[in-house]
Amino acid sequence: MVFDKSPRAVGELVVDKASGAASLAVEALFAELKNQIGLRRLRLRRLKFVREQFFLAATAQNIKRLVRFLSPPAAPQALTT
């Protein structure tokens, strides 16, 4: 007998969807690091310096996200005519 989807294959589909969403989020964060924080080209050469530069940039990105998360939502301004 041939089955269309085995239980294992169905479980793999659920994992694939979850990992796909997670990879999209990670890719967006790396894109922000490259474009807005300036990690398109590394300024330092040795591995320990590159690692330090990346960690500083990631820390700056996390602080920016934390401020955005903790700040109260801005009230929409009324339009005056």
C-alpha cells in the first residue's frame, strides 16, 4: 500500500515551515546589520577583531530593538485642517 504522506513526512513539513520563518527573521537581522549598521565591509583584519566588531554591531542592533520594544507606542496625531 502506498501512502501520500507518512506521519514522519508531515512532521518534517511542520519543521520546514518553522525553520523557514526563523531563517527569514535571521536574514532580515543580517540585512539590517549590513545596510544600516555598516557591516557590508569589515574594517579590521584579524579574526578576533572581526568577531569583536560583529559583536559590537549586534549589541548596538539589540539595544535599538530593545528601545523600540520598551518605548510607549506613539499616539496618532489628529489631522488639523
